[in-house]
Amino acid sequence: MRTCVVCRDKTGKRILTRMVRTENGLMIDPTGKMNGRGAYLCERLACWERAISSDVLGKALRMSLNAEDRERLQQAKPKA
């Protein structure tokens, strides 16, 4: 069981999308096996939009998200 950092819902690891803090910034981890500090987002569009616009994901990963990280999230966000 993993928890979405925005809505705090608990669900299975395979349903959530893992984000990882790396030396190169934020990376989307589709395999769930990348090294580094990770945080999870559920498939809700509202959670992704809040993660992009606020610092909730940055706090969970203990990093500040830059414009490039936010753009990467925007590209990976689920389609409504």
C-alpha cells in the first residue's frame, strides 16, 4: 500500500505513479524501481494539477520543483 501525497488516499503501488528525486531533478518512474527518494500520485487529475501548482510534491521529495520539473509533470499528467 502506498499513499498519494496530495489526497492522502492509500492504494496499491501499481495504481499510483511514482516520482523520484534524482541529481537531474524530478523524474517519472514508470517501473517503480529507480533509486532515489520517491513520492506517489494517484490517477486523479485534480491531484496532478495541485502537485504541479503547489509545493506539496516538492516537500514530499525534499526538493524545490523548477519550471522544467513542473513541465515534466504536465506532460505525464493523466488525460481527463
